[in-house]
Amino acid sequence: MNKKYNVVFVTDLEHSAPRISNFLHYLSKDNDLNVFLIGADYSDFLSANDLPVDFNNDFKKYLFNRQFNLMSYFRKIYLKLIKSNNSQVQKINNSQVYKTNKIKNLFSFKFQLKKIIVRIKTILVNIFLKLNFPDQYIYTLYKYIKIYKKYFKDLDTVIISSSPYPTSHIAAFCIKKRFKNVKWIADYRDMWTYNHNYSFGTMRKMIDYKLEKFIIQKCDYITTVSEPWALKLSKSFEKKTDIIPNGFSKIENYDTKSGLLSTNSNKIYFLYVGTISFNIHDVEMFLSGIRKFINEDSSKLVEVHFCGNYSDLLDVLIKKYDLNVVVKQIGRFTRNDVILMQKTYDYLFYFDCLIDDGVLLLKFFEYIYANRPILAFGNNEISESGKILKKLRRGEYFKSSNDFHYFLKNISLHKNKFILNNEENEEYSYETQSLKLNKLIKKIHL
């Protein structure tokens, strides 16, 4: 009888999903592996639609409750307000009523209230984060160690930590230091001090880096999602770093009808999914290209949908380019609905990170799964996502609004340009990526 490999994920699934939730799901299907999860209870944050099918029956979970979670408290308040706002946005979009004083007053009140709450949240969260080093979950560290000691102290295991947040890596470090029969894989779903969204000052970053280097140098292997990140991590910590990209989740036996697209066959629909980071995304390249196109030929029918939380900044830009009738914020939908909605649009688009070529957005892989043409807006077409687009011949990369404007002018010539091959998509699924992690686990297991 072959010996079973014990694989213990030490991570906060609320933040490391869908990457880690999919790896857990697919690894648990291997009869050679005993798969476990140690982490905080995620039931208030992840629904069944956010997780693989039968996820809660796949493997053994050891979950603990966070007794104090200021971040989640403010998040719940914020999401309730956003949900209310998005509901009103969808009602207005569906009814095509934009200019009544009643609606203006309603939105003015809600927007002002939202801004106040966001400002208060930002101030309190910044204070909270600065007082909690290296992150707001460090107080849960002993819970990871306590659970591991209770169930795994005498077993040979491979433990896998995955950020965010750093507490996951610190817990794995403490477990490896205390228990001898442990091999440790540090998974960088997101970076730590090299994060392009790092929000603390230079002094804090220097201290963070010293801690990160001390912690990560004790791991056996590092995994991350892209080549630029792998090069950066291996150079900094002098450890071999394996690349295991993110991927897309497969949906089976699921149907949706959003009712957002008209039957007008002459209209071209564009969809964006997710949050926009205006400091690292060039949104105006897209909007100005649309504006030039409409100015040149107002008879051409286009409609753009932004799916996600309502954005005041995006609304300002929409008004700046006088695109209120063309560009709409359609609100939030369930994850499964969003994935399937993408299959119904003519073009999907995203904004490439302007300051980090290694960033590969989760939505990018969902776009691949949707098997629709993809439009990218950035400044480096040989970024990780740009290289994948070129390899798949799935989309177009734009570095200026003039390039995009030219594309729109000649859009009819591009209809047969893109290769939409479902078989090629499989390389970018989580099922395929999990095989790479499986191979690494078996390679390093005691």
C-alpha cells in the first residue's frame, strides 16, 4: 500500500480564495493525498457560489472564529451601503431615468453618506493597521499553531501558507520551527513588501522586509503566480521559486439571464468586471477612445458596462467624457452570474497594471474561460497578461487612446481576427494549475 501524503493548508481562505479553494478542491481528488485546511471560519464571507462544487465535503477543515475583526466589521457596513447604491443604479439603468430631481436627491444623499462612512473607515483602518504589525490578523497566530499541534504534531506533513495576509506565512514559520517533520511551501498569491499596492511608508516597509526575509528564508519552496514575481522573490530570498499561475474555475449545469443586453444586433457591447485602481490603471485611455469614436460617427451603436461596486471616480470620468448614455455601472452580481455573463458580450476589457508587469488579475483568467475577445489597456504589451493574449491570439493590447480609436473605426475587420479556442483555454484552468502544485508536493514530501 502506498503511503499517503499529508498536505495542510495554513491560510485565511476569505482572502486566499479562489486560488487556494480550487487547489484544495482538486488536490483532495488525488487518492495519494490527505488534504486539510487550518484557517479562520469563512462562512460569513464566501458563499457556495464562491467555492468549487461540493467544496465543503471535499476534505477535513479545522476552522477557528476570529473574536475581533475590525476590518470585516467595516467591510460589512460598506457592502450594505454599496448594495443599496447598486440596487438603485440598476433600477435607474433599467428604467432609463437619469435626470429627475427625485433621483438626483436620492443619489446625492446616499453618495454623501457613503463618502462619510468611507472616510471614517479609511481613517480607523489606517490607525488599526499601523498598530497591528505586520497585519490585522496577527492575533490569530496562536490559533493556527494550537490546531496544528492538536492534530498533526506527530505526522509528516507538507504545509502550504498563502498570502494575503503575512500572518499565514508567520504561522507556517512557527509550525516548521516547532515541529520537525514539516516541509513548508510559501505561496505568494499576493506579494508582501513588494506589493504594488503597499500602503505604508518607507520606514515601515524596511521593517516589513526584514521580517519577511527572516520568515521566508526558513521555507523549503516558494510558489507564485508570474515570472516577474518569481524572479524578484528568488533573487531577494535566494530560493528556488516555482511559477503556478492563477486560473479560472469551471462552472457546470448553471444558467443565467442578465437581461442587460438588447436584441439590437447592430450594437457592440463591452464589459469590464471588478474593481478599478485609478492610481495604477489607465481608465481614460479607454473612455477617450470611445469618445473619439462616437464623435467621428455618432450613428455607430456601442454600450459599455462596468460590473462591480459603484465608483464615484468612474462616474466623474464618465461625465467628463459625456458618456452617460453609453457607459453604465451595472452593479454587483453573484460570481457565477458574472462568469457566465462574460460569455454574452462582444468584447471583454481590462486595465493592465502600469507599475508591475507581474500582476495577473483573476478576472483575466475568467475572461479566457468566457472565450470572448479581450481588450487590454496599459503601457507594456509584453507584460504577463500581454504575453498570454499574444500566445492565445485572443485579444488586442492598446498603449494609447488613438490605437483604440483606430481599432473601433475598423472593428468590423477584426471580427475573424481573434482565435476563440476552448481547448487552448484548459491550460489556464485551476484544474491544470493544481497538477503543478501536486507534482511539487510529491517531490518534496518526506
